[in-house]
Amino acid sequence: MDISAPGGGQDKKILQETIDPSSGQAKMAGFMGTSMASPHVAGVAALIRSTGVKDPEKIRKILEESAREVENDKLNYYGFGQLDAEAAIKLAKKGQFPLRLDHDLLMKLLMLAVAYVFTALFSKSIRFTALFHLGIVLGSCGFFLLKLVDIFDVPQWPLRLVSSPLGQWGNAIQGSVDINPIFASVLIPFCLMALLLGNRDAKWLAVGTSIGMAGFLTVTIFTSPDLWLLSSGLVSQIFLGVNALLCLALVNLSLKES
């Protein structure tokens, strides 16, 4: 035997919800043995695979090499090591480039690029201040590199929030997949324009956010247009497209006013 995982025992069974065969109703019952240890190992194997290690033999080797040495354990009859998820992940990531170009990262970069393409339409009228660029980032892609930060045993939603564009804040708060049409619309840029347009410096934050939101909405039309409370497909795409145009129209109007 190469590795052990929590499997419970006579005095400390693992509590699990199951179906009572006599009544067909759900009940809580204690279980033990390999049927409980196997899911722990499978879960860590899935975590290793998420780091980019796909080969089963490599995953097995990482599980074995990262196992925690057991000392003074009277129940350790076979001399095996204990499953250590944290050590397994560190070993799996060893030698890897820290930034993996996954689909979500590429989409965020595309949203940022589209936002700056839209910026070129108004380049003669825009002041490229720090607040303008901040607005572009907030509206199009968010501080997406922060998604790579993982702090153990703390709420993850604050990091999800700041690493997401404004249009996805509804997802970060709700923890849902479908995009919230309240956030993914011209509403936030419009409110920022109403609040900041009178300030000669702060208004560029609103302008940048509106252009960034247009970039986010445009890319979302072709990638993941499913909207919360709205039907997926054509209706959602029309909604996103109209709001992207409204964001650009709002920028055009604000620059004319100023």
C-alpha cells in the first residue's frame, strides 16, 4: 500500500447523507473504509489535474511522493504515507510557469484589447489619464490576474469581485454562471457619467469604464451570452449588442458635452 486517506473507523465514522433503503428517505449515516478514503484521494488527484498535469502515471507519482511521513502511529500497519493535498499541489506546480493561458484569461485579454480598439475611435478627444486607464480595466476585464491568488480558509468572493469586470460582478456576488443583465449593461456607466461628468478629472474614470464595458459586452456576445432571467441565444445577444452600442453612444455624448 502506497498511500492512506481519511476513511473513518469504528469510533469515528465519516458522516454522510444517504438514502435509507427501508424507507426511501434521506438520512445521515456514518461510513468507514476504502469507500470513504477513495473520494479523498480522487479529490486531490482532480486538484493535481487542474494544475495542468494530465498523465495518470504522473498524477499517481505526485500523490505518492507528496504523501506525509507518518511517525508514531500505532495504526500505520503497512508503512504508507498520509495524503497531503497542499504538498501535492506544490509538487505538481514545481517548475511550471505561474501564468497559464486558459480560456478565461484569453477572453479577459481579448476584452481589454477590444476596449482599446474602441478607444481609438475617440482618441482625439480623450485625455489618457491614470483614471481613464483604470476605468478601461474595471469595465473590460477587471484585475483578472488576482484570480491566481488563493488564500486558504478565507472567503473568496472579494477576490472574485476585484478580478472580474464590472459586468460580471453579479456573477461574483451571486456565485452564478449566467451573467446578470443589471450589471452587464449601460446602467453602471450611465450612473458613473451622471456622478462624475461635472468633474474635469474624475470624468475620465466614467469615460474609460463606459468604453471598457463596451469591450466586455462585445466579446460576451460571441462567447457566453446567457443572461440571468432572460432567455439564452438571440435575445441575450441583442440585449448585449444594444447595450454595447449605448455605452459607446454615451461616451460620444459625454465628449461632445465636455
